[in-house]
Amino acid sequence: MAEKILMKGNEAIAHAAIRCGCDGYFGYPITPQSEVMETLMEEKPWETTGMVVLQAESETSSINMLYGGACCAKKVMTSSSSPGISLMCEGISYLAGAELPCLVVNVVRGGPGLGTIQPGQGDYFQAVKGGGHGDYKTIVLAPSSAQEMYDFVDLSFELAFKYRTPAMILADGIVGQMMETVELRPIKPRISNEEIIAKYPWATTGKPQNRKQNVITSLAMDAAVHEKLNQNLQEKYKIMERDEVRFETVNCEDAEHLIIAYGCMARICESTVEQARKEGIKVGLLRPITLFPFPTNEIKRLVPQLKTIMSVELSAGQMVEDIRLAVNGKVPVNFFGRLGGIVPSPEEVLDAFKQSISK
Amino acid sequence: MKEEIIIAGFGGQGVLSMGKILAYSGIMQGQQVTWMPSYGPEMRGGTANVTVILSDSKISSPLLSRFDTAIILNQQSMDKFENSIKPGGLMIYDPNGITRKPVRKDIKIYSIDAVELSNELGNSKAYNMVVLGAFLSKKPIVSMENVIKGLKKSIPERHHHLIPMNEQAIKVGMEKIEEK
């Protein structure tokens, strides 16, 4: 059995990056995710795997370094927290438009503005609706444990390259700062330049005699060309919605009520569900693991057996809108959330839940 | 078995590392653990606390509002966490700097003068291990053998020569805990 190590979610991200064959990390420090780069600097992967770790002068340059690395089909990533991700949004839009794979980790804190360094989930809209300008999406994975922080790095790269799209890990201050046991997975070596040339014909790896040069751009001045580019993106998102939805359900088989929560709040709501079950209330938990694509069909499937749904978030109510779209008015969809970095206890959620079902 | 613990005091008292050693000791005996710190500017001299959970089964919420045990190392933490202990639960506190003694009658309360005891040992940094020993004497949820294994995992190898001193500090804490 692989060794289990106690580590923070942020540290897990760094170890996973080195061990899954990441080629480059470019970032700029910000609480509550600074341990990602700190761990990488301590581990010195440039001496072992050859992975580049660079502290850029800002988030804006970090994301544009990703653009450069991704053009060469290198596995590149960055991590930041809310205000830093806002600075990166222009670059993420360009990466999506140019169909480039990369990983962006957002360990969310409270906003808007500089907000607070305490945990938040107020970046849901920014993450799942695009964030930057234009009609694009990124694959968004929401880990709720240190092990998932580790595992989703490799998974994100896999999906990012499969669809040629930026992938995002949307974590939060709790999942980033909390220590849990993490099982390290087998090491995947970085892939060689020859393998990249064979595997990714779109990459800018140097022009051979037998083909035209590869051009990677999000610019298309011809309206027809640009519409086609957009249609291709939308086709891709449809396939993701069909094939890549991930979620977890707890106690849903006989549930009459459903709590939906992701990330740290899913952990807290799991305790709430345990307590409510002890009181004889038939409630289940749905934890979306992919926030885009959203588990719309699973919610639709559960609707006929449900009397109420409650969305629990560290926001003023964002994911609840996607739930309401899925439910389409068939059952009442309630909301409970705290703001400003305050994280409700399982008991506080239970009180709010009981109030919501007695209405 | 499930033990939900809050350890709270000043930054620098070794609150977070004591939690980490406890968590690692749990791992050594095959348990699930979570370690959730308060984070941010408070770690630079203000109050610091950590929630540690050891359990035989999967741990859902890493954040709690009620605890089986509170280990309280300053007055602010006494004010904040005395009422968060479950009825029948355990409080261990360091009387140094405590201006308002605990008043709960429905919990077990013990004190440990870990400042003096660690100074007697000749190493004030062993403070948190004295406190850990006091806790383990009342709740032997992890064996000494696994604590030593946990220590080896959680402190860098260059400090491993200090492990016997830490073990001694734990034993002193176990002996010198006082009922209140």
C-alpha cells in the first residue's frame, strides 16, 4: 500500500503537480494558497523531473506564461486566490479562445475586492460562467478533501488536453489549509518533446517541411471564420456536458429532501445530513464534483422523489441559480449561505434546513 | 472511536504543531484524521487554534461548533471555547494568564502548569508536549509508541535527537496534571 502522508490541500496540489509530470508552474503568492508555490520551491522539482517553477511579477504575467507554455503543448499550471484569478481572467479567455490546455487553481477567499483571506465560494459564477469575456467555459472541478486536491491535478490535465481547454480547480480556504492524509499516486514522467510532436499535431513545436506552420490565436477578423470558431467551442462544451459530469450522492435513495453543496460546504453538510437522519428526516446530499459541466441530469432524476431542495454555499446564492434551472420550478429550491469568510457549523446548517422544510 | 478536539492559545505556544503530532499519531494507528487551523494574521503573535479530529470512520465536517475536548492555553481561548465543550466533555487548561477560571459544572476540568514544568525540564519549547501528555493521561486515544512515531513523522530529521526529551515532557505532563 502506498504511504499515507499528512498534508495540507495546498501542499497536495504541489506534490501532485510534480508527480503527474507537470512541465511548469508560474504563479504569484496570495493567501490562502501560498503553500502551493512554497512547497514547489522546497521540493525543487527542476533538479529531479526538470519541471520549471517560477514566481512571476504578477498574476497577469503568470497566466500569459501559461499561454506560451500551452502553445507548445506543455503541461502548465498556476494557482492563485480570488483577486489574483480576477487579474488572470483576460488570459483565461485568450487560452479558451485559442483552445489551449492548462490548469488554473483557485483557492477561493471572501470577496468582492480584496475581501478577506478567510474561505469563500463567491467565485462560482466567475468559474463556471467563464469569468473573462466571450462565450467560453472552463472545466471546473471542486475538491472537498486533501486527497481530491491531489487527484484533481492529474485529472484536470487529462481533461484539459482531451478537450484542449483550460481546466480549473475551484477549491476554498478550508480545503487548501486543512491537513488530511493523502495517498501519493504512482509517478508519471514528463512527456518528451518527441512524444508531444507525435501526440499533439496542433502544437507550435517547430515547422517541419511536410506541413504548413501551426498558428495558435484567438483572433479571427473574418466573421464567418469567427462564428465557426465559436460554434466549435460550443460543440466541445456540449460533449463535456454529456461525458464529463462528476458528482457524489450520500443517502439519496429514499431522500425526500436534498441538500446540494460543493467543496468544504459539502463536508459540513454531510455532518448535517447525518444529524438530520438521526432525527428521522429523510434527507440526502448531492455534491457536484464538476461545477461545469453541472450535474443537471442527476438533479432532474431526483426531482420526482423530492419535496424540497436546499443549496448551501459560502456565497449570497450562486450555484442555487443552476439548481433552479435544472429543477425548472418543479420543487421549491431554498438557499442558505454565510458571507464574509464565516463558515457555518453543521448544526447551523441543520437549523436553517429544518426551517426551510417547515415553510 | 471519534475524538473531536480544539487546541487554542497564542501563536508560538506550539498549538498547531501539537495538533499535527496528535494527528500523525492517529494515522500511525490507522485512523482517519483532519487538522484544521485558524489561519491568517493571527499566526503572527495573536490567538491561534486548531481543530483536530481522530476517528475510526470517515470524517465529514472538519469544522465543529462542539468538542469532546478543549485544550485552552490563554484567557481569550477560555472565553471563546469554554461553552463549546460537550456536556461530560473534557477541559485541560494552563492556569498561567488565566484571569477568569472556568465555571462549567457539567464537564471534567483539569489544569497543567506547563510553563513551569517545561522550564524545569530545561526546554521551554517542550511546553506543548507537556500539555499533550496531560491530555493523553485523561484520554489515552493514542499510545505512546504511536506518539513517538508521529513525532518522527512531523518533525524534520535534524531535530530527531530531541525526541527523547519530548517523550520525557509528555510523561511529565501525564504525571503532573491536576484536577480542578
